[in-house]
Amino acid sequence: MTTKYAASKILGLSVIDLMKNEKLVKVVKEEFEKELEAKGNYRTPLPEGTNPPLH
């Protein structure tokens, strides 16, 4: 098994673990919210009113 396939398998199995365990999802969401609060909200570096190129 190559590394890229092993990584895909690990990510896929992690998603399955999360889907099976509501308590784990709650813990992960709380941790994510704490990280967002600690780092502050994301602010785009683009000037207001501009859009990034989509091509």
C-alpha cells in the first residue's frame, strides 16, 4: 500500500469513527470553537467589495 492510499484510509476511518460517536463529535466541536476564539475570527486579506479571480 502506498503512502497516499494509507493516508486516505486513515482519513476515511476517522470520519467513520466520528459518525459513530456523537460524544466525540461534541468534544471536537468544542475544541474547534475554543481554537477559533483563541485565534480570532478569520478576516479575508482582500479589500472589501472585491472578489478573488475564479479562473
